[in-house]
Amino acid sequence: MNVVMYLFISSPERKMLNTASLKMKKSKTENNSSQDTQHLPHLTKPSQKFPGDTHISKIELSLKEHIFYELNKKTRKGNDWRLLAERVGIEKTTIDTWQANKLENPMANVWLVWAQSPGATMRMVHRHLISPQMKNSLLARNVSDFYQVI
């Protein structure tokens, strides 16, 4: 049984979370594996980069799905969705609850909570990814291929 802690998430955002979880479950049952690499969107660099101050709620969809896919993978070092959640100010108890409930797509929760902040920009996503704690230079490179973050 999956339980999602919504914090202060509005009804439309809750609906979006449920839809994202449903898509993940459907994909898992249809393909016998959740988040198969063959179902990842192909990342095609835009002809012109978008501004780095683009709010995360307006992110290019294939890049968002790619970020979710990569950060939903649990790592032993903990430099995954849990660290990003901590870095963007989500309380440790909330992170622990999401982890205990073994959510299919915890990054969707992180993203929706963080998106409430006006400072949640693609430049900040990039900075978090290249931080000494996260050290995710490959994913940061994907972000910099789409957005003027440097």
C-alpha cells in the first residue's frame, strides 16, 4: 500500500502526483519493470537554450522525466532524490516517511513541494546537481544542454 504525505500540496497538484504514480505503476505492470531505460524520453538538445531562471514548473518535459528517472534510483551514497529533498528544505521526517512508504516516484513529491518556491529555477537544479554532496555531473550536463545555467 502506497501512502503519500502531501504536506501543503493543493488539490490540482495532488491530482498530478496521483497521475504520475499511476503512470509509473501502469508502466511497471505492463513491462515487468519500473522505469525501463527503453522508456526514457530521448533527450534532444533545443536549438537555443532556455533561460536559467526558468521556474522548475515550466521545465521541458523530456528533461523532467529524465531527471526523475535518474534521481529516483536509490544510491548507497544517498546522492539521489533524498539528498535533493534535503537540500531544497524538505524536512527529514517527511523524507523518511516517503522512503518508508517506498513511493514509486518520490522525485515527483520533491519537485511539487519545491515548486512552491519562487526561487526553484533550473539554475538552482543545476547548482544542486553539481554540488560537492550530489556530484551528479552527467545529469547537470543534461540540464546545461537545455538551460543557460552557467
